[in-house]
Amino acid sequence: MANVVVATDCMGGDHGPEVTVPAAVAAVDADPQLSIVLVGLSDAIGAALARAGRAESDRLRVLHAPEVVAMDEPPAGALRNKKKSSMRLAINLVKSGEAQACVSAGNTGALMATSRFVLKTLHGIERPAIAAVMPTLAGRTYMLDLGANVDCTPVELLQFGIMGASLAGAVEHIEAPKVGLLNIGVEDIKGNDTVKQAGELLRASGLNFYGNVEGDDIFKGTVDVVICDGFVGNVALKSSEGLAQMLSVLLRREVERNWLTRVAGLCALPIFRSFKRTVDHRRYNGASLLGLQGVVVKSHGSADSFAFGFAIGRAVEEVRLGLAERIGARVNLLQQGAA
Amino acid sequence: MANVVVATDCMGGDHGPEVTVPAAVAAVDADPQLSIVLVGLSDAIGAALARAGRAESDRLRVLHAPEVVAMDEPPAGALRNKKKSSMRLAINLVKSGEAQACVSAGNTGALMATSRFVLKTLHGIERPAIAAVMPTLAGRTYMLDLGANVDCTPVELLQFGIMGASLAGAVEHIEAPKVGLLNIGVEDIKGNDTVKQAGELLRASGLNFYGNVEGDDIFKGTVDVVICDGFVGNVALKSSEGLAQMLSVLLRREVERNWLTRVAGLCALPIFRSFKRTVDHRRYNGASLLGLQGVVVKSHGSADSFAFGFAIGRAVEEVRLGLAERIGARVNLLQQGAA
């Protein structure tokens, strides 16, 4: 396996170095070909390293960044005023080639705006998108966009299809991933004008286009890639998260109803534990910012170390698979085909 | 309680009279003030009545309709060509005053188009919307639109807020229901232009406007009413349904893994049963077509008799609460306030 250097924005997320540093330590311990640059307030990072019983080393370098992008800071402001933030310096390392990927649990809008400004989009891609992997009954499905683009043109949705197919194809080793267009019915006449036109472009694209899919198809695993605009994708993702949380709370309430149900719950503990592991959203942490000249992965802001480790793992995987290059090549190929 | 007559489109849905007729029988048995007109192919309805050990009676009248709207028929075609369909005749009964509500498990688009054409919208309402009630951690939340309107103007979203507040207020006996606007962030600057403008209208409306909510707020029960365009609402609803189904299948797989987990599953049966009853989506069956001059309720197409009974119950409740009149009054009030 190739050597990979990942730049970690240690200050992002709800917990900062307390979460990001232990995750980085565990990641380099698990992968001898991996080095991580810890970017952020050096005092805070040093303290977190010390708590993990470690010091700075060749494979765990610290890069001091005096500024931090707040979670609720407007992206344009962060881009203009926080040129020495941990997020910005981490992305700069990808631009300069000192790192091959950046991982951040910080402000999504700022991460997207800064990545786009510093790294630029791939030739032929209008706007980058955020893609995540979702557990399904059939395995895993990749979904994009999840919030970077609230309004999308048909061409942008087509490009999401190209990028998503590259991602699913590379990570899951599928020759021609099935791409579905999220809609409110399976018939071609359904949906708004943008979606209908995107459907026509996708049908003519040379991608393995399945056609329209509906919300429930995401978790059925009907297709390998689900594409939608960022507004719809964000709502679908967060609604699902909300439902999962509600069901988990309601199930716990049932267990805690009385001593009989508590005993029954104890008996069923192996089932609950195994089930929880299967659907543990932390294992799916790490959304890819696709369409950039470089690998950038966004961790959930509330991620713990275990979850943040999966985001680092995703970044490493995308570097080793040459994902950005694959997307670039596929865009070129389809554009030549269309020309 | 007032006498209510409900017209049931007996042919709609995946199962037709096999489901709708037993549900109607059970509903009139449970509510002595309720009469139902069974609309559809009289032979099929008669056979279903006979299977239920019943015959036509004063409170279970049969109205023969020679045509049936197919589940995949384009709404405009159904409206133009199926003037003697069970759906159309059932809605006609509401128009003529012979019934106060119509319930159908049929083609949603055709039901909306026909209801709108026959009954007309309330004065001041541009487009009707589909609203459903969702279980939440805090109780119940009403959500609209769920698919009738794929593109909405800010004014239409405002009207959804007015209609949703009337619905939640009447059914849940809340003075000033909290209304939230579904968005991809809580800050006012989030979202697309339509949503931002709708937010401004809602803030100035006199409704108890909470502000933006995100997808996970639906199931947290952050607000009493969640409003969104029909595309987003449909995707959110179906994604959640898909996730719930997936979790249910995965949990069953865990139970059936080996004999030990099967025994554990047996022990936990009381928990699972009680949990299943709590989240049983059949108890939430029945989406309201709001903004019409009359009560129309759409049942899930795959509903069984138990679920279809809840849709009938919702229609009866809306008639007794005078929902259409309440919405009309609230629209007038807000328009006077705005003028």
C-alpha cells in the first residue's frame, strides 16, 4: 500500500483535539504507511497528545494554526478573514502536495467554500458535492448531494451522477454502478422540471442509469448511487437520523417500562448489541467532498474518536484509490462521448 | 357527537373492496353516529359485504360506480376520462352534500386533481396540500406538503402553514400550534430563495412561527407543524419509511441468527410487541387533503383493513371538528390582518 499523508483539522467539530487527536493516534498506529499532520492550536494539540501518552513524531507532526473557524461562522467570512485557521492551513497542505487529503469535523459550509477556493474543482465540474455512504438492506449506497448545493441545474445533477459512480465504483469495486435519480415517483413524468431534464441527461450519459428512485429506495439499496440536490439530500439524511434516534429512545423506554421488561431486555442484550453494531452510524462517518482537485472528507461535527477514525480511513482509502483522478477521467470520457 | 356520512372509494388501493369494505363495516359498528356510502363496482362490494356476513343497510349503502381509476393512471386522464369512477362519484357525494367526507386509498395524483376540480379550493388558498401526522418523541407532528405540489411559491408555503396550524390546532386542541419551516439549517440565511422568502412571510403572518427546523426535528417533535414543498416532504416521508423498514428487517435478522438469539428474542417478545404497537405506522394512516371545500382523506395504497379504518376515523374527526371551516376562517383572518 502506498504511503499517505493526511492533514487533520484538529480544531473542528464539537469536541476539537479531545476527539481528533486520539483518532489520529489510533489511525497511524493501525496503518504503518500513514502519516498525519495535526493542524491547529499547538498547545491544545500537544496537551491532547500528552493525554494519549504520545509526543510529536515523524508520522504525527503538529502544524500550529492560530485561528479557528467557528461552527456557525458564515462560510464567506471564514474564507476572507480566517486565513490562518486550522481548516485553511490543512487544506493548504493538500494544495502544496505536503498532504494528499484533508479531514475536518468543522463548519461544512466553510470547509466546502475554502476547499473550492484553494483546491479548485476538477476540469469539467461546475460545483463540488457532498457524498456519504448509507447502510442499506443490500449493502451500501452512496448519496449526493447532501447539502453543498441547495439549487441544482440538470447538468449539475448529471455531474453528481458521474462523481457518485466514480466513488461507488472505486470503493466498492463495481464496474458500472447503478445510478438512481431521487424523485417522488418512478415514472419519467414525475417531479419538477429540473429533475425531469436531469433524467434525460442521465439516460443519454453512458452511465448505468437506473431511472427514478423514491425515498425508500435509499435504504432498500435499489441502486448503488442516489443523486439529488443538496436541499433534498440534506433533509432526507437528517430525517432518517432523526427517525433512527426516535426509535432508539422509544425502544429504550419499552425496556425500562418495568422490572419484567428490564429482565427481558437483559436477555435480549446480545441481540441489541449486535443490532447496534450493524447500524452504528459512526461506522458510516465521513462524507466526501467530490469534484475537487484533491481529497477532502467531512466528519460529523458530533463525532467521537471512533467515528472520526472512520472519516480518516475514508480519506486514506480515497487517496489510495486515486478517486479525484478517476472522477476527472470519467468526466473527460463522458464529455468526449457527448461531443 | 354529530351524525357523519363518509363516502368511501372502495376500489382504490392495492387491495380494493377486500380491505375497504371490512374497514367500513368495522367503522360503522364502532360509531353509531357514522354512516358510510360504499362506492365502486357493486358486485365486488356486495361480495365483500357477504364475506363480512353483512348486507347493504341504511348505514352501509352501496353506490355503483362502473369505472375504476388505475393506481398508475395519469391524473389528467383520470379526471377527463373516468367520470364514473368510484373515486369521482365518491367526491361528487361530498360536493352534493350527501356525504361530508371522502376516503380513498387510490391514485394520489388523481384524487388530488379530481377533488380540486369537483370541490374547489377554499377562498384564498392557491393550492391544496397533503398533510400527514407523524409520531415523534414529544407526541405528534403534522407535516405538509407531502407530494401534491412539487414546486411551491413562498405564498403557498405560508398557506401550508396556515392550513397545518388549523389542522394541528383542531385535532390536538392547541391554541397556537408551533409552525416550523423545513430547511437545511436553523439560521435565517440558510436554504434557497423560496424558503428564505417563505420564512419572512411566516414571521410576519401572526402564526406562532418557530423558525427553521431541520430533518431530525420532525421526529424530535420540535414543532407541531412542519411545512415544506411536496418534493422535499415526499422524499423525507419515504426515506423515513424506508429506514424504518430496513431497521425492522435487520433486527429480525439478528433475532434469527442462531438458536440462542432466537430464545433471547422470545424472551424479549413483550418488548418488541409493545414497541411495534407504539410505532405502528398503520395507526398514522390517513393523509388529509387540505385547502378544499370539503374533507378528503387519502389512505396509503397498501393499507390493510386496520389501517384503512384509521383513515376513515381521521375523516370523521375532521368533519366533526369542522376543519375546512376552521381553515377558511383562519385564512380570512390572516388576510384581513395583512391587508
